[in-house]
Amino acid sequence: MQKNITIIGTGAYGTALANVLADKGNNVVMYGVVEQQVDDISINHMNQSFFRDLKLNENIQATMDFVASLEKAEYIVLGVPTKALPSVLKDLSKYLKKEVVIINTAKGIDEQDVDLLSKYIINTLQPTRYLKGYCGLYGPSIASEVASREPTYVNIASNDIELAKEVCDVFTNEYFFAKPSNDLPACEISAALKNVIAIAAGMIDESGLGDNAHASLLTYGLNEIYKIAKVFGAKHDSFTNYATMGDLVLTASSKKSRNYTFGRMIVQENSAKKAREDCDFTVEGVGTCEVANKILDKYHVESKLFKVMYEIIYQNKAPKALLQALFTL
Ligand SMILES: NC(=O)C1=CN([C@@H]2O[C@H](COP(=O)(O)OP(=O)(O)OC[C@H]3O[C@@H](n4cnc5c(N)ncnc54)[C@H](O)[C@@H]3O)[C@@H](O)[C@H]2O)C=CC1
Ligand SMILES: O=C(CO)COP(=O)(O)O
């Protein structure tokens, strides 16, 4: 049945998911803060800031009016980067007037409490009494491929498995396949941490270490992610699904990944500081690397990989320290 869905954010992923949901026959409204993107979507049925001349589903509407965008919403997709969530949640708390299901796509960790992002979102919205349920959508899904209607599998994770199944039905169409998971901590911690491994993979590949080293890093990285996710209650069985292994393999191997590309820039410029200054696109792994370091301290978890990535990105350690940490005795 047709659902009323509002997507917050007219960026790459929000737009790709708007297309998925509209192709399924849902009513989709996008809320954006960049006038040129909002106009491009509603007038030209394109979002050329991210997808050049790709034609989007013509039924997608876009607006800069936050209150109007929420009017009919039954489901709200959070399609903004982690750092934009506090302001979006503040506005939602103020303007929500009816019950909604929240579907978060931001891949991050709550920096303030060093805890699950889902906890932060739920705790912020629960006092409104309009939070009907919460899911996270994670998986190997480069936005441009999703927008081009290339086949993609993701997990919809929720503590309420019946809700996860319901939301899977809302998203699944002939090229986008959503599968339910009840392991929110595994899916969301992995979705965040894999971006740091993707930066490391870009560094390893740009250093010309070869495919063996690349695969070794991914294996090492998946084990380190599990070690950290366990602290939040993640189950080992969940580490072969789309949100965990799938997204790690993709993001740490694809030249279309921004985190991976940023890792290559670090080696090209021989400085993470310089790469950060030159980087003008969203790289969630940079912020996540800092919170990951706080997790190691707070929960007394040891991780050579996350530690050295923190030192490289935040403490000016030379990029070659990654190779020394992982590939020397
Ligand atoms: N791009 C991709 O392939 C995928 C991205 N993701 C995740 O989705 C999240 C969003 O990423 P992207 O869409 O790629 O980022 P993006 O950089 O393409 O777009 C971010 C959008 O958020 C908007 N925005 C920022 N603050 C806002 C606010 N307060 N209110 C409304 N809109 C606001 C910006 O105007 C921009 O349109 C990230 O956490 C990312 O890791 C997940 C899967 C795939
Ligand atoms: O998370 C992603 C694919 O699933 C997108 O990765 P990047 O943010 O590195 O482009």
C-alpha cells in the first residue's frame, strides 16, 4: 500500500532513497536546505549536484518548508550526515504533530555520550510522544548506483523485528532489496566503523601494497569492528550480513567511496591534516575515528588499527604508521 514518506536532506543518499521509495509507488516529499538542490528536484526531476543528468522519479516533491514537509508523514527518513542530526532532531521535536516511524541512514556514533546513535535519536524524540518506532537502514549502497537503479541489498535493523519487516516492505522494489535484522548495535556500529577501515584501505591501496594486504586489512578490520561492537551488545552471527561485512567490503574497496578516496588522498599528500583541508565532500569516517578512540578508552578495548588511525588523522602521525602498525613484526 502507498505510504507517505518524508526524507530529510537532499544529498546523495536521501535522493537515491527518494527514487527507490517513489519507484515503489509511495508518496515522497524531500525537505532540503539548499535551494538549488530543492529546485532541481522539483522542477527538473534531477539532482545534478550529485548525479549529473540522471532523471529521478517525477513524482518526488521537494520543499524548503520543514513544517509542510512533515504534514502527511507516516515515515521519516533521516538522510543527513551525523553532524547535522542534532539540529534536525531539534526541529523534529518542535514540529512533529503526529506519530511517525523514524528510519535513520546516518552512519555514525553518538559523540557526546560515546554510545549508539539510535539511543541518542530515540531518547531525543521520545519525549514528543510521536515516535511510533525506530529503524536504521544500512548496507553496501553507493548512492549513485542506487539512484541509477542498480541492484542493491541492505538491512533494515530495529529492536522491533516486526517493524523492521514492515519497513522492508515499504522499501523493497525490483532493484532494491531490504532484509530485516534485530541486531541494531551490530548494524549501526559496523556501519559507522567501516568508514575508518575504508580510509585505511584507501591508504594501503594508494601505497601499492597489493591485493593480499587489502584483503588482510578487511579481515583484520572486521574482527576489530566486532570487538568494539560487542561492547554495545552486538551478536557475532550478525557479522556476515549486508550492514556489516557487505558494507565493509564495498566501502573499503570501491573507488566511488568517499572514505576510501579520502584515504588515498592522505597518502598522496603524505598528510591527513592536508587531506582534510583539501577535502570538500562528506567523509563520515573522520568524525567516527575520533569517537572510536573514545570508545577504546571508555570501555578498555584494545585496537591497534583504530588507535593508529586516530593518531594519523588527529595527531599528525605520518601515514606510513598504518603500514608499520599492521605489517611489521
Ligand atoms: N552517499 C552514499 O553513498 C551513502 C551515504 N550514506 C550515509 O548517509 C548520510 C548522508 O550522506 P550523503 O547523503 O551521502 O551526504 P551528502 O553530503 O551527499 O548530503 C548531505 C545533505 O544533507 C543536507 N543537510 C545538512 N544539514 C542539514 C539540515 N540541518 N537539514 C536538512 N538538510 C541538511 C545537505 O544540504 C546535503 O544535501 C551519511 O551518514 C552517509 O554515511 C549511507 C549510504 C550510502
Ligand atoms: O556508506 C556508503 C556505501 O554503503 C558510502 O560510502 P562513502 O560515504 O565512503 O561514499
